[in-house]
Amino acid sequence: ITNMNGSYILASNFTSSGLIGTADNPFKGIINGNLNTLTLGGYPLVAYADGATIKNVILDNVNISNGNENGNAGAICCEATGDTRIYNCGVLNGSVGGSNKVGGIVGLLDGRARVINCYNYANITSGSNCGGIVGYNNVASTSSNLQTMVMNCMFYGNITGENAAPIYGGAIIHNKYASADDTGLNNYCYFFYDEKKNPYVTSIAAANYHGALGAEERFLNRFEFFRMTLNSTRNLAAYYVTGDATQKGEM
């Protein structure tokens, strides 16, 4: 991938020779993984995305020990800004680490970037701000100021980095009433809660839950559980991605 404004559909044998995008020339195009299961080298897919669309990317055998030059790391994208949309993406196994903001899908989420319908089985092994899906969300979105969003996401792994958050760290995307006229925002995010298998859950700071709900493995791995969650929120997920709640087919 050389054209940072290009549109790409990734084949099942896709290989990447290095990080996509730089701070001065971020990726602004479209990457469609076509739901193929891809194996990359020991680095994230995209270093910087600004106004990009990254969808349907499934990664296997992830082994990331660092991200971009800022130390931010995420298996799909290290830093997502602008109107970037990342959705229907997943990480099947492995580990993700870095020195700064580290998430299973995205390291740093900023601007109006959004992560929708994503999941992560990989462990988060290091970082100063860590989240199972997004390491650090930089904007405190509210219903009256809708900017970033993390929604319909599930985390199945463990975290050994600092400031652990089960779904996303950083600023809160408000899922409660801020005032009498505020309708709040709903995230519908879940994480694997098991004190023995995932010991980080016993030390999560109360302020880092950010509306995420813990579920036992016997529930979280049941098809009925996430089918109900995803199907019941398709209109809202479509709205957060496209701005049009009727565009459920895009999800």
C-alpha cells in the first residue's frame, strides 16, 4: 500500500512490508480486509490514519512489541484521527505492546475517529495507558458534542500494562445523563471478566471502566450473546459509522 489516498481490498495472502502512513503523510484512503484472516509481521497495520476507513480486517498471530515513533500501538492502527472509521475488525490471538498508548485495535483515538463492532483476543503486554480495544481516547464525547466513539466492542484478553481499561482508557465517552436535556451515549461494550484467567480485572481503577460491562466466559463466548448485542444495535452502529441509521447493510 503506497497511495495514502487509495482504496484497497486485501487478498487472503496480503503481506505488509512495514507500517502504513506517517505523521506527515497519514493514510486517508480505504482498507477493506474482506474478512480474510491475515497474518502480518511484528508490527501494526497502520501507523497513522486521518479520515481513513479501515473495515473487515481480521488479524491472526499478532506479535507487536512497539508501534509508531510516539510509542503508540494498536494492531489495526497506532493513531486514528480526523473522521477515521474502524469497524468490523478483530484480532484472533497474540499480544500487543508499546511504550505509550496501547490498545488491541487502536493506540490513540482522537478527533472524530470511531471504533465500532470490533473485538480483540490478544493480550496487552505493556504501555503507559492500556485498553483492550483502544489505549487512549482523547475526546470526551457527549450526545451534544459527538466526536470519538467506541461501541459494540468486546475484549477477551488480559492486560499487564499500566492504567488498564477493559475497553478504552482516557477521556470518558459519556454513557449517562449529563443534564436534563442530555440523552447520553450508549457503548454496548463487554469484556471477559475472570479473576483467575485475567487478573488485571481485580485492579481496574473505578474511573477506567467507562461503561464497559464484564461477562463470564460462558456468556461472552456464546453466539446468542453477541448476536443479540450486535443485531439490537445495528441502527445505532450504522449511525456512528455513516451518519445514517438506515445504512445497516454497511455494517
